[in-house]
Amino acid sequence: MPVADVRVRVHAGARREELRPTDDGWIVARVTAPAQEGRANKSLCRLVAKQLRVAPSNVAIVRGARSREKLIRVDGMDQAAVNDALGIHHG
């Protein structure tokens, strides 16, 4: 099964939810949920899953659960497909 990783910088408690790629290969994610009791993390996983059109259970935070910078793993998609869907372009 293909797997892809995405580096994300999260801003919790935002007015609206969005995913925006940066020039350095990161995704800036804004989520409306507060950074309390894992709510922002759950909201982030749902937002990424919606953007990639995969089940939320296929998206997991593998590093940085208590940090603003996170590493997210997506099961069922290869890296090129994830990068294309999220607008990540290296170099």
C-alpha cells in the first residue's frame, strides 16, 4: 500500500479552515478548532483527508502531535499524488 508524508505548520483557532502550500515544501494549515484536547489535530486530519479525497482514518499525525509543526502520514496515496493534490512543488 502506498504511503506519503506531509510536513504541516498548524495555526489553530483560525477564522476559517484552509491548506496552503509554501515555497519550502511545507503546508500551512489553518483550522478553526482550538489547540485543546487534540481538537485541532482531529480537525487537521479531517481537513487533509477532505482535500485528498481519502477517508479520515487514512490520515494520521506521526510526529509533532503537541507541536505546531507536524508530520502527517497518508495511507493509500503515493507521494507524487499527495504533492500534486496539495500543491506542493519542490525546487
